[in-house]
Amino acid sequence: MKLFMKQQVMNKVLYALAPITVFSVFLFGWRVLAVLAVSNLCAVISEYLFVRTKQNGKISMAVFVTASLLALTLPPTIPFWMAGVGAVFAIVFGKMVFGGFGMNVFNPAIVGRTFIYISFPNAMTVQWLKPFSSWPGGFTSWQNSAAITSATPMSLFKSSGEITSTWHLASGLIPGSAGETSAILIALAAIYLIVTKTAKWQSMLATLLGFTISVLAFYQQNPLPFILSGGLLFGSVFMVTDPISMPKNKTAIWIYGALVGFLTVFIRKFSLFTEGFMFALLLANTFMPIIEYALDRSKRKGA
């Protein structure tokens, strides 16, 4: 009996993540793959324990997407057990408590990351690795453990107002989460997902537009470095576009993306948190069913 469901859409998301994963190994060393392995193993076991007694009894391929997205949004230095606990939390409380695949209200990967961020803030905010910048980089190393820094582009801007160069932000040669640094590779992944009709471009564009307008309103600065910093771009491509937690109504999709973009900037600007995307996405996931219901009801009354 086959253990996994056939889900070609989820496979394509994993294909899009592959170059980003390889580059993260170059930047930070082979430990990144070990974090990915732990996250995936714990996620698969967690889902299997829930589905094993059901009639179908198959694990969804989406579990690998959730676990991989979670691992790539974590610092390269994250302890393995934290990555494993986060993966279990993502699957159990982000998906299975709602009934399993296709039933979740929230993006499971962001549920897991938020849990780790709140529960273990030191591991998520204090120490970051400086990336390798020349060949062969991390391909010959477990981890660049001698190069520890506390400053990511986001934390640097938060503390001193200093903006990292656009080239470094675009290329990914910066401290940060394992898979969130290279804007170029994330943009290429977005093109692939759009061309293969795996993800909707509307939600990506709406998020970036909402974010850009909010940066101009709150910071009065060039929005490009803000877009390229932190988890906004990665999240816009791989998490906002999640077909399960995203609204189905076309108008609601635009509102949803714009809301995520606005809330990300609002949280970055007015809270103690350096990064606002994960909270923004969870809030948008919370309120979008109500907004979508109101839009559908208004449409029916107007018909």
C-alpha cells in the first residue's frame, strides 16, 4: 500500500524550493539539510499518527511542504529539537486539529514558526550566522560557527536605521533565516510557480502592493530594501499563496494580500518585534473568512 497521496501541486512547490535549499547550504553549511531532515521526519510521523486509522490512511505530500517551509524560515543555528517540536506543532495544531489536509484555517508552517519564535525567542533572534561568500562556501563545511553575528538587515535597521545594500539583499549574502535571504532565487521560484499555475500571482502582487504603500506611508523611504529584507518576499511567494488558507473569492484575495502587506509594515513599525510577516499572515488568516463571507453575502444581495 502506498503511504503518500499523489499531489503534483505540492511536488511543484518542493521543486521551487530546491534551488533555494541548495543555496542555503552554500551560505550556511550542511547543517541546514540536517534541520530540514529533522523537521520533515517529525512532521511525517506526526501526520501519520493521525491518519493511520482513517480509511485512506495516506500522508499528504503537503506535509513535506509545511516541514520544508518551516525549516527554511528558521535560523541555521536553531537546535534540532526546537525544529522538531516546531514541526510537530505545525502539523498537529496548524492542520490536524482542523480535520487534516484541506481543512486548516491557518498556514501550518507559519503556525510552527510563530510557536518557536514565541516559545524560544533567544534561539530565533539573538545569534545569526554570517554566510559564506566565496566558493565552495558551505559545501565543505558543517556550519560557519566561527562567524556569529547578532545583526540581520532587519535588526540592523530597527536598532540604528542603517539600510543594507540592495545587492547584498538581492543576492542573499546576508545573515538571516536559512531560505529567506536570496531575493533573486525567491523571485525565480515565484515565476516558476506562476507559470506552472501552482500559485496565484494576484495574492503575491497584492501583498507587495500593500507592503509598498505602507512603507511609503510609515517610513517615507525607498520600499525596495524593505521588501528584500526579512521574510516578506519568501512568505509572499510560498505562504500567502497557500491554496488552503487563502480565500477563494477573487476580490477577497486582493484584500487578503493587501492586508498581509499592511500588517507586516504596521507590526514592524510599532511593535517590539523586528519581523512582522508571520503575525500579519496569522491575523489575515483569522479575519479573511469573515471578510470573504461579507463579500459573498453582499454579492448575493446585489444580484
